[in-house]
Amino acid sequence: MSSTPAVHFLRSHRVSFTEHPYRYEERGGTAVSARELGVDEHIVIKTLVMEDEGKQPLIVLMHGDRDVSTKNLARQTGRKTIVPCEADVAQKHSGYLVGGTSPFGTRKAMPVYMERTIADLDRIYINGGRRGFLIALAPADLVRALSPTLVDAVQ
């Protein structure tokens, strides 16, 4: 069993999950993790740390095989602009290295926005708090634990 802030968070919220380590590749993203675990990249969810025009951070959860329309996301969340954080800024907000960012157990509490269609999946794979480590869980459990705002932000 792994011990990361994400795992501690999930256990404290009584979320059922399974652990899935894999061989991490620098800049490989969800394509590599999906390949290594033998699952469809669509059910591997990426955790993106972004910020608005006031430099306020937020988390966006998106299907691994889709991109975020920051314009649509800004419009739906009442912001002027949303852009991805630089790696060092994302790490400062989340407490995780880029490539190992989990939405669970972040250093700083941030609003979480989740692509609406993720909730329709039976099971998802999402980062467990370090590079080369995904956890699988039901989207309903993620929603219960994080209370994300559902958005339509596919590019």
C-alpha cells in the first residue's frame, strides 16, 4: 500500500480505490499510463492545475484523450481568463510534482472543476499523488469526496 497525501485523503473519506503503479515516462502523460495499465486513455483522468486572471489556482479534471477549452471553462466559471500554471507554480499550490499531481490531499484547498462526462464512466484512473502511480475508483466516490463543479470544457 502506498502512502501519499492523496491516499491519506481517500482513506480518511472512506473512499474505496485500488492502486495501480506503472513505469513512468517523462512527458508521457495519460497515453503512457493508459498503455502501461492496459486501459483506454479516455478513462485515465488528468489533473490540471490552472489559474485565473487574479492568479487564483483551480483544478480541472479532464479525460486523458481530450483537451481543456480554457475559454469555455472561463466563461462557465465566471472568470475572464484561465491558463495552465507553470510547473513550479502548480507544484507550490498542489504539493505534488507535475506528472504526479492528484486532486486529493492538495497542499492548498482549490476549487475543482470536472468535465461532466467523467461522471458517466463506471470507473476512472486518476493520479494517486506521485509519478507512476494511479488509483482506480468510481466517479461517484470522487464526486462525494471532492464536490467538484461539473463543466462542459472539452476543446
